[in-house]
Amino acid sequence: MEYIKKSIRIAISVFIPFVILAKLENTYIPYQIHASTATSQFTLYDMKIFFSHTMPLLYVVAFILQGLVIIPLWNKIAANRALKIIVAVDVFSITLTSSFGLAYIVWDSSTGLTSIFASAIVLLFIQGLYWLLIYITLYSMDRLVDVQKYFTFTGFSKEL
């Protein structure tokens, strides 16, 4: 029964950010049939096409990553404020590095440095928003469990 609860927690903590990002994507980014012709820069249109084709695979990867790394790490840092700051800096560093790394892979040097920075900023924004949504979801789920500890079906069990 404990594995079912853990699986549900992992599924919810991955599903909610995915749904929010998909809704934002569908609301604010118009759909184009073909990717942009500028192959040296990621745009939001390119990301929309990429996500529309790879969403099931990304969800499975996010589910595995959440279950094996993020949830155990979240449980360990829950009580230690210094550890939370260290993990936040590490996540930001990894996000920044991967954003610039992926932007560099698609960068055409003839387009100048502005295209690599524009691509990296788009990627950094999307990844940063995803991690922020993950944090908010996990924090909200923990607060919900904490509140439920103080209530029973017959009323209050402890003082808040």
C-alpha cells in the first residue's frame, strides 16, 4: 500500500506541472505546422513542436527522475534550510548549464552571439518554470498532508 501512495505522489507531482505548462503553451504560443527556418536558434514555436511529439517520453522520464532522485532528495532536505539553499543553487546551476549547452549545440556561429543567448534564455525560462512548478507542487502536497494530520473524520484531533 505504501508503494501505491508513493507512486500517486510521484505521478501527481509530475502531472500538475506538465498540465500547467501544456496549458500555457496552448494559450500563448500559436501553433505552426513547420519549425522555424532559423536552425541556429530555439524559439517557442520550435519548443512547442518538440514537446508535442515527445510529451509521452518526457513524462515517463520525468516520472522516473522524480521517483528516483527528486522525491528522496525533497524528503531529506525538508527540515534543513541550508540544504534547501544548496540544492536550489545546484538545480539552478544544472539548469543554466544545460540551457547554454543545448543552445550551443544548435548554434550557428555565423549568426552571432545574440542567437545563442536568445536560445539559452528561452530554454532557461522553460526549465526554470518547470522546477518552480515542481517545488510548488511538492510543497503544497506536504502542507496538505501536514494539515490532514490535525483532523479526523469526527473533528479536530489536536490543536493547530
